[in-house]
Amino acid sequence: MPLLSATNLAKSFGAVDIFSGISLSVPHRARMAVVGPNGVGKTTLLRILVGEETPSAGQVSRARGLRIGYLPQEAAYQSDETLWNECLGAFDHLRLMETELAQLEAQMSDPRQAESALSRYGALQTRFDNLGGYTYVNRIQQVLTGLGFTPDELEFPLKQLSGGQRTRALLARLLLSSPDLLVLDEPTNHLDIQAVEWLENYLSQWEGGVLLVSHDRYFMDKVANTILEMSPHGVELYRGNYSAYLEQRQHRWEERMRLFESEKERIEKDFDFIKRNISGGNVAQARGRLRRLGRYLEAVEQLGMQAVTSRNWGEVAEEVEISSSLMSVEEAWQRIKSLKSPVHRPPALHMKLKPEFRSGEIVLRARGLVIGYPNKVLFKVDDLELRRLECAALIGPNGAGKTTFLKTILERIPPLAGEVTLGASLNVGYFAQAHEELHPERTLVQEIESVAPRMLLAEIRDYLARFLFTDEDVFKPVSVLSGGERGRLALAKLALSQANLLLLDEPTNHLDIPSQETLQAVLAEYQGTILLVSHDRYLIDALATQVWEIDEAAGILHVYQGTYSQYRQYQESQRELKRQLEEIQRQPTPPAAQRTAPRSSSVERRRQARLQEVEAQIAELEAQLGVISRFLENPPPDPLKVREMGSEFLRLQNALDSLMQEWESLHNQ
């Protein structure tokens, strides 16, 4: 039996239908992601499935005793407890057992109660151990650290935390509670890249089921094994992660178009016969064909061509209401012309980014740069260079200084030291994360007029329609727009700037997936230079030619030449080398060569034994030196680590030289 299933769900608010006819099943160990354009009802569907809303039609079935952990987009998580104590609450059952074990230990010291206490203690201790009683404190620390909480924040009362922190706190509590089914609505919204990667790894080992809504395509690639696509035309199920879903969706679209065009061609041939013979010698046959064609067209209008052509006609006829009257030839032709494509692509942006003129080859250069505010150094940049047509992705934890760096480049914040220089012939376009370039009191039309004063009202309306603003929406003030709408308006203004250098600060925030896909395609074709700040790893992986990561702990900006996937592989290799080096350092160092004077008549036997021992030590040292050599071929950005590994290399090389001398001496003997 599945954990949860739904049949023919529908939801309406008054006269507005949100969705209808949704059926799904969430099996054990499921990793199902729900995708679709904004406003299609994804959050409403989750709320119905967890029981926080009632459907207008249909029903939801849950497995008996099912424990659901639900994370809404914005958690109204209220408590007077500290963050740590709130997470401890997930283990109240273990803490009660802990108290009982302590009481039994006291009773065992009493001879009158010792036997019964000992019997109870053994069984309870085994159960306590199996449920993780000796590790739950470590689990709390692991989860809170993984989700980005600092040690100081653990003792903060929840009511003092920000909205994003409270959402992360609820996520931590849900993970520690180990429900049978996790239902997560945009779980990565308030997480930086490190925390998202930690959550990906955590969910990969999760024993229960996961049902989530997310705009993070990279996250879905790592976590999901099933994609449920919602659209105004219904739901469709795809097996695999997000990338597999894209391929399967494209294949379905192509197959449906092939079927549609083939069927339409057949219908038009049939109609041509009817038109030529309706008044001729084959009038009876033509009228029979016209009647069949009319029934077919009515069925197509009610069920869609795919359903009609892929099923038994008898079954179809039972589901549709077909008129018994004979339609005219003219009516048949009008219906044929009105047949619609079965491919329903989600609404998306239609934008272009075209530089007005070409920039110089060197777009940006920094020397000895220090980013921060008076009395607050955020990070240092030794040497940095960005060339024309490159895309640099600037990543790092929240609050590390990414936006500050962009504003330093724009000369809105002065550097604490060093300099950053922009190249020749630059026209810079800036997309601000907080959209401070937008004026709340202006309408959408006025915002476009501010950057394109020569555009006529009709042209502005047509232009805004390409960014999904239609009808009277164009006269709304900016102050009433949602986060996604503000993002689309900011992109509309950016596209009119004709910039050849784009500074983009979280451009995909609040955008739905179709808009993200369009923006990614547009940026991939852009003939200019991009400096991109983003948590969207799917976008970074598609665009970046180099990765700039802020190491908050060291206060340094590391530069990696290559794509994000290559950078992740490099990090993995560095972690593996570090693990191997730690193992080497834990092993005892081979002793320096020592001469041993013969003490008996078995000198030759002793010499052979020592020779074998030295050869084994030489082989071991050469292996250790090989590991360090590979490490130094791709050194980490930390100069202290490089110096430390260099010293270790010299120490092992000296030991190897001594052993080689002893081996030569023993061999010559």
C-alpha cells in the first residue's frame, strides 16, 4: 500500500478553478517532486494532501498510522523555547527512557530491587540503543550545523529568529523527528549552497518518503526520482530526476505533434473526398463519411485527439455526448481548421539580451582588493581577471559579501584596500537581488518609460506581454507586485539596457521553472560578459566558465578556472587527497637507517631480512610521496596548506634518501 494516494482531486475558490482531476500515488521511499508554473496550485495541492485544506472534489487516502512532516514555504513557527531545546523535543521519548534508565541504575544498588531492576534495565537499554539513544545529541548538532546554524544561535529563543531562520528550525525539527513522509514546500528557499548540498546528502539516506515542491532544478536532479508536472491541462508523471524529465517531456511533445499532424492530414484527406462527392455519384458514401467525421471531431473536442486516437472507439463513444444530427460540410471544415495542438508548453518569458557595442578584451581586473565596510573586512582578493564573453559565478555563504562585491565594482561602496578596474567600452547592466532599482510608486509602464522614453504605449504593452504582463496588469504599481513579478519586470528593464557586461545578483529568485529555463537559454546566447551571483547551481553549471568562491572562514576569494561540475569534482578530489594524507600522517614514520654489526654466524640471513625490510619501507615511502605529489599538482588555494604539504614531502624524501643509502650498502655486501 502506498504511503499516500489521491483520486480526482479538484480545488476551487468561488468561481475560480485552481485544478481538477488530479490523481497520484506516493509509494514507500518515494522521492517525488511537483513542478509547474506559478499559480497552478502546487502549494494548495500539498496542503490538501497533508490535511490542512479540504478539496472541492476527490479524496485523499493515507496509510494507517502515517506520520507526516510538513514544511510550508514560510513557517509560522512560534515557541518560547530555544532552538536547541526545540530540537531536543523531537527526542522526548528517548529522554523519558534515559530518565527511567537512571532510576533503574539507582534501584540496582538496592538488594531488594536489584533483580527486577536488572531484568527491566537490560531490555530497556537495548531498545534505547536501537532507537539511537546514545547518538541523538550528535544528530541534533549535525542537523543544525548542516542547515547553517552557528553555535551562538543554538541558544537563541525561536521568537528572536528571522522568518528564514524559523523555517530552517522547523526543517531541522522535522528531519530529527523522522516522519514516514516528508512534505516540503520550497525547502531550499532559505539555504545557501553548502546547506542545500548537505540536505541533498541527508535526503539521499532518508528511509521515509519525500514529496516536495521546488524551483531548484539542481536540487531536484540530486534528490528526485519521480517528477509530477502540474499544468492548467492536468498532471503528468515522469520517471527519473529533473534532467530526465526534460528529455522525456520533449520526447512526448514531439510524439504528440507527430500524431497530431498525421491525424490532421488523414482528416483533411477524408474531408477532401467528402467535398468532392457530397453532390456527386458517391453521395451516400460521402454522407456516411461526413457523419463519421462529425462524430470523430466532436469526440476530439471533448477528450482531445491523443485520447481519441489511442483508445478503443467504443470506450470513447461512451464518455462523450455526440449529436445525432449531420453537420454541414462548412461546419466540418471550420472544426478541422480549429483543431488545436496537443502540446501545451508552459508560459515563459520571451526576452533578448543584445549588447549595443563590443567591449574591450579585459573586462574586469582586481589587485590586492579588500572588500568590506569600515571596521569590518569581509574578504580579500589577490589577483582577479575577467575577460570578454566569460561568465564568472560568484558563490559563498549568505552574508559573506557577494552583493557588497558587486556594489564595489559599481563604485557604490569603496574598497577597504586595493583596486578594481573596469575595462574599456563597457556598458554595465545591474540586476539587484532586492530590486532596489524599481520604484514602488511607479506603474509597470512608467518603469519601462524610464529606460525607453521613446517607446509608445502600444509598444510598451507589447513588450511587457513578452514578460507575461498582460491587459490591465501593465498599469499596476510596482508596490503590489509579487517577488516573481518584480523579477520579471527587472529583467524587462535589463533587456532594454543593451549592456555588454551584466552583473546579476540572484536573477532566478522567485522565478518559476519555465522562466528560469528561458533566462538560462537567453544568457547562454548572450554575446557579452557576465558576473553571476546565484544559489541556482543548475544555472551556474550551464553558464559559468570560472567559479569564484568566498571562503568565509579564511576571508579569501578562491578562483577556479572551469565549470561548476569541474569545480565540484576538484573539491571531491581534494577531500579524498586530504583523507589519504590524514591516514599517512597517522602512520608511524619509518625509522632512519641504522647499521647493525653482525653478532653471530647468521650474518647473511640477517642481512637478507634487513634488505627485505628496507625495500618494503622504500615502497611505502614512495607511495606516500606519490599521494603528496598528486596533491601538489593541483594545490589548494590555501598557501599554509601548500607549505605544510611541501614540508611533509621534504621530510619523507629525506627518509627515503637514507633508506636508499642503506639499501645500496646492504646490496653491495
